[in-house]
Amino acid sequence: MGILKGKDILHGNQFSRKDIEEIIKMASHFEKGLKKKNSLTLLKGKILATLFFEPSTRTRLSFETAMQRLGGGVVSLGSVESSSVAKGETLTDTVRTVSQYADVIVIRHPRTGSAKEAADAVPIPIINAGDGTGQHPTQALLDIYTIKKELGSLKDLNISMVGDLKNGRTVHTLVELLSLYQARFYFVSPDLLRMPEEITSNLRGKGMEVIETGDMAEAARASDLIYMTRVQKERFGDLSEYERVKGSYIINKAFLDQFKKKITILHPLPRVDEISADVDEYPGAAYFRQVRNGVFVRMALLSMVFGRTP
């Protein structure tokens, strides 16, 4: 329980396999407890503040749900336009102010490195809910939990990551965690949206096999799991470039019917057009189960940050 007590959660590289196993164990405990309708008061009297400078549905609501499921309270910045940020207040001053009201802060911000900046400014734990195109560690941890539940193991998996790999903070963090389990990676993207060279070089330096391809069918044929991502319109300075690459890869029922095996499909959501609605009933379509798992994992992380044992 002491591995995260009082600590910030900022980057995928801060976790070891042992840490991940502890988080999975704790999340599983909370999942079972919620199925039994157990009422929890572990974090009674504690306050979580959510500071979201970019849009969010799943991350924000699941953190707020997790805190309330644990018996704690939640305060929120609300919209940026209705806060002092609109008056020109700096991120550091905003975080210092909010730290006077809360015991832990969850922050999402469009600037890479912003979560670390916030963590350096205050003594209470900061949890990174996405810093620009950088990291999204709690998403990666819930993805790991989902993969373990869906496939039964995290070891020696063949995994395709498809779509916007350049800007996708979810995939940037997830490969950090999966590299601890000797995964083989297929990176499928348009040339414009390839996984950053720094990340592929780091993986290869760890002995990982990394195959970069534009052929999603070829990658899927060799894979146990497809991690689909949307092309992120908000990351493009030139919308003509977005128009050129949007819709590059689409999974639909016809695509999946060509494979004799079941393939597990994850997506951090929201989706645009990259997974058709006719895939939702496919047995391997796990993205809404993935959403639900976010509550259990974030309950685990919050309880561990406070050092509270169930």
C-alpha cells in the first residue's frame, strides 16, 4: 500500500511490474466490493479537486465517481471561462489556490509537462489526467487492468496500436507499461502520425520487437489486441492535414469477419468514425467495459495515494 502514499502520478515510467500488480489487485478488490453494493468510507473527509483545461467525459466523471464511491468529496474548477484562468491567472497560481481547498488534485492541461509543473508547485499529490501530447498514466493503468481481464495475462502479447500515434498520449503511456511484459508492438498509422522516434527507439533499446506498418489487416492478423485511437483534430494547426488523414483506418464488422480468431478491441474514447457501431456487439469489443474499469482503477489509485487499506 505504501508504493503511492503521498506521491504524484505523472508518467508511465514511474511504475514497476510489482506496482502494477498491486494496483490490479486493489482495483479487483474494489470491483468485487461494488458488485456486492458495499458502502465505503475509506476517504471520508478527503477532498478531490478536478482541474480540467481540456474537454473530458470519462476521465473526469470516473475520477469523481471513484472519489465519491470511496466516501470522499469532490470540488471542480468548472469551465475555464468561468474561473480566474479567464482573467489571466497562471497555472501555478491556480494550483496553489486549489491546494488550499483539496487533499489531491487531478489535472488535465493542453501543455506537455504541465502536470509536473503543477506537482512542483504544491505539497499535495497531483494526478496527471493528460498533459497535451505527453502522458496519461491513469488511462494506461485502466487499459492494463482491462487487458488482464480480457486476455487473462499481460505477458508476451502481440498488440496493434492504430491511428494517431504521434499525438496520442494514451498510447505513449501504455507502451511504457506493456514494455514491462515483453509485448510485441505493431504501430499502424499514416506517415504523418507515426509514433515518435524517441518512443520506438526506447522500446527497441529495451529489446522489444516493434513493427511499423500502414497495413492494419496485416497487423491485426498477427495480434491478440487492437488498441484503436482517433485522429485528434484539435492537435492539428493545419486543418487540411487533418482532412488528409482522418478516416485512414476504420474497423467495422466486415473487417473483423475476415479473421477466424477473436481479437480484443480497446479504444480510450471518444471515437469519431474509426470504430463502426456495428462492432459494438462483437465479443472482443471491450471499450465500454474498459470505461467501467476506469472507476475501479481510479478508486485503487486514490486509496493508495492516501495510504488507506480497504
